[in-house]
Amino acid sequence: MSLSATFNSLISVADNTKPIRKRQAPFSIRFSENERTQLLAEAAGVPLGAYIKEKVLVGGSPGKWERTRPTVADRKVFAQALGLLGK
């Protein structure tokens, strides 16, 4: 068997084992500065993409998202651990 025939047979086997999934093209929309400012104000801390999705698909206003931050006690422990690692 020639090298090209071997290669082609391997390619055909690989093609049959893995289905090809075609991804949807992303949807983009442009906003004026005023529109974007208004949306950011309405979103009130919620990521803008999530806010727009919720507003368009559900029609309501999504709940407020809060980023969790380490507590002061956690920060002290992290600082001590970093200090020990730096020695």
C-alpha cells in the first residue's frame, strides 16, 4: 500500500468517527453611546450580555448579580501564605 493510500484511509476512518458540528455565527448588534450608557445603567452591575439576553428572551429584568470577594480574614491568610512562599 502506498503512503498516500494509507494516509487517505486513515483520514476516512477519522472522518467517520467524529461528527462535524457547525457552530452558529455569533449575533452582534451596535448601540449608540447613549443607548449603551442607558443599558449599563439599567443593568446595574449585571454583565451587559447577560442583561440583554434576559431582557430580550424573558422580557423581564434579571436579578442583581454580585461578585464575591474574599473577606478580610481570607485576605490576611492569603497574604501570610504568600509571605511564607516568598521566603
